[in-house]
Amino acid sequence: MSTATETFTGGAGPYGGLLDKERIVAKPGFNRWLVPPAALCIHLCIGMAYGFSVFWLPLSRAIGIDQPVTCADMSLLSALFTTSCDWRVSDLGWIYTLFFVLLGCSAAIWGGWLEKVGPRKAGFVSALCWCGGMVLAAIGIITHQLWLMWVGAGVIGGIGLGLGYISPVSTLIKWFPDRRGMATGMAIMGFGGGAMIGAPLADILMNHFQSETSVGVWQAFLVMAAVYLVFMMGGAFGYRIPPAGWRPEGWTPPATSNQAMITTRHVHLRDAHKTKQFWLVWIVLCMNVSAGIGVIGMASPMLQEIFGGRLIGLPELGFTELDGSQRGAIAAIAAGFAGLLSLFNIGGRFFWASLSDKIGRKNTYYTFFLLGIVLYALAPTAAGMGSQLLFVAIFCIILSMYGGGFATIPAYLADIFGTQFVGAIHGRLLTAWATAGILGPVVVNYIRELQIAAGIPREQVYDFTMYILAGILVIGVIANAMVKPLDSKWFMSDEEVAKLQAKTAATAHQGPTGSFGIGKGGLDAKAVAAWAVVGIPILWGIWITMQKTAALFG
């Protein structure tokens, strides 16, 4: 029988558990286009981590309701246990820090476990942690115990973030060997877009539940946890993995120059971090994220301080010369700028990752770094010219490449290390994100404060910062240039791979390849319904965001 027409019955037998990896091996007739919506169901929910700041101001008056009940002598330690003083925004902001520290740590620690048990069990645990963490945080709000919010949303929720973030990576790469970048771009796009949906939803819920005795946050947490649990469980149980040796029917790897960087073999998780390629790609991701995350953190104040009165038709007034109402007006416009950057962050994840399938992952990162260097260097010129349109365009492109870097990196890893352990390797690489989350904002904020202390005008305090960020990207260019194909000594033997794949092996004989009755798939009725489940919330989020950005261009 030809391997191209072989079929595989899949299944785990009568005693297979509902969450077992063997249980989710796809059967003949499965449509691979059902897997990306399953991944998006999880990523759109956990992506709300980016939007948690919407809760900070209401929570800072959880006791006072109308005005915060402040305690001048309250330390961070006493804030964790006080029941009589309102929390400060800085106290609450530690939850955001915990999110991304725990995301990187949990992805690195449990990435190997994920590869062993499969994406369904990982997605299931992620849903319990993320949604359970929100419920625990709601209890923390009711009892006014900040430590409980830190543990619930920050620690337990952060673990859910890490598991949910990496749960679909290796699965999508295996389902779309012909479009690796596009596949991971579709899923990771959801993480960037989660706040675009979740933040306005949270605002609606808080306004609905607020009363004379409540700011409405704990009720919003419980409703969102319930909604997210439904979506994330749907995503987890929607996951399927292909039989070992599966490839789309009629597809063979194209013989192009880009294939020199793509291996068909596999590196074991225990060896990946021993290679210089792992650490070079780690630097590549860290530099790309450090530059972009610095911009995200200062987007709103940057636009306000650079353009000042120009944003409201008063070019003669600098930022420090504006009165309270004028500053309020430009703050609303700056919020639109932040929303526009969010859209480009999301769109870039799909666009650049898909483009990487055509031009190669290494060339894509060259584009990020070389174009980024030019754009960062041009930003002070655009500011000096007073060209609001050019300035906004520069940073929209920069943020698209920031998002694109996240979406392209899993495919880059699969090209170098193979697909057997790519999810776990990706999890370890995300420690670069945690590092960049500290490096980028610290560099940007520290330089800004030094510039202001030195008496530099507000509209010029970011000039030197832009050149520093361009320098960071130069390091990325060098690291990317040094990435070469791995030496053959790092790859597992065929026998070792076969043993690892035994539970999902498609046939009894060694090394089968083919479609096993599963083709390339398409948009049949079931796929259309699955995409509608995630597509409708995404479109709603885009519509809301575009309404907020309209003020940016008057």
C-alpha cells in the first residue's frame, strides 16, 4: 500500500484517558484548519494579560469607591495585608510583572512535560490555572487581600499563561510543515489581540457591576473567568495531533535556497541548550523584544511629550505649557496611538510570520533588525520636523516587527532543531522575553529620567533613547548572522526518534510518511463555524479599537 494513501485509525483504545496524548491523534478525514481556531481560543483568553492595567485605577479605590483611601506610611509589605487602605497602582502593577516572569519560567520548566503529554492536557491545565487564578484574585478583592491577588492572578495565572502560550506551537508546526510561519503566526497573533477584546469587555462589565459599595472589578473577574473557561476548554478539546510521519498529501519540501537552514532531523530537548545556535537565537529574540517592548511601555507619554500642543492644533505650546484640560485632550489622542500600535502588533504577527515562509526565517530577522535600525534612527528626525504622520507610521512598522518576532521564532527553532521538541525548546527560549521585559523598559525609563534631570526639553528627551534602541538591534544583526545549520552530532538517531514517536506511530513498519487519509483540508462547514467562534470577537475588538484611534488623525 502506498504511504500517500495509507490510513490510520488513531485512538487510544478502550482505556485511554480523555486528556491522554494518544486520544487526540487525528483520524482519517480530519481537517487541519480546525487546529488554529483551537489555539486562538486559548491565546485570545490568556492575551488579556496585556490588558490587565484596565483594572488598576478602579482597584486603587476599591474601598473608597469614589476616592482612594490613602495611607501615607503604607509600605509594600503592609499593602499586601491591609484591609483599611486602598492599594496603590504600583502595588497592583506587580501582578503584571509576575505574569511575564511566571510565563517564561513555567514555559521553560514544563515545556518538556507538554511534549510528553500533548497539547490537550497542557491546554486543560492552562485553563484551570488562568481562570482559577482570576477566581482567586476575585476573592482577594472581596476580602481586600493583595497577597491573594498576587498569588491568584500573578503566580497561578502566570503559570497558566506559560502553558497556554506554548501549548499549540509544536502541534501547529507539525500540522503545517508547508506553512510553519503562517501557522504559528495565526495562534500567537491571538496573544497579541487578547487585550484588544478583553480590555473593552472588562470596561463594559465594570460599568455594569459598579455600585455605591463596589467598583465592579471582582464581579468582572468572575464573569470573565467563566467566559474564558468555556473558550479555553473548547480550544483544549479541539486540539488534535497528526500521526507520526504525516505530511500534507502531495507536498514535498521545496528545493530552494531557504531550505539550507531547515533540517528534517530532530534535536533532543536535553541537547538544544548546549548548542551555540540556541543562545544566538535567544539573543536574536531578546534584542528584538527589548527594543519593541521599550516603545510599548512609553508609547503614550512619548507622543504627548514630543508633540505637545501640536496634537490639538496648538503647535506653539510644548507639553509643559499645557493646562489640565489640554493635557486630558492629548492623553485621549495618545490612547488612540497606543491602540493603533496594538493593531500593528497583532497584524505583524501574522504578516511577518507568513512572509517568513517565503523568504526564510533568517532573512525575516535581518529585515526586522536592519529596517528597525533605520526607523529608530529616523524617529528623532520625524519628531524634529513635527511630522505626526511620519512619526506614527515609523512606530506602527516597528511594532509590527515586534509582534512578528514572537510569531516567527517558533518556526525558526523548528527549522534549526526539528519539530520533535520544538514546543519545549520554545518554552526555554522564552526566558529571553522575561529578560527583555526588564532590559527594554529599564533602559528607556532610566535614560528618559537622566535626560529630564539634565534639563533636556521634553520634546527631545527620547532622541538619545532611539539611538540606543537602534544600537540594541545592531547586536541582533550580529547574532542572527552567526546562526548556522547544526552539526550532525546534535541530531537524534532514527531509532531514538522512532522510539519517541511510538505512541503516535501510524503503521507497524518503520519510518512511514504520507497523508494517512488526512489531506490539506479547507474551509468546510465545521471549519467555518470554528473560525467564526474566534473571528467574531476579533472583529469586535478591531472595531472598538478603531473607534478609539479615530481621534489620532482628527
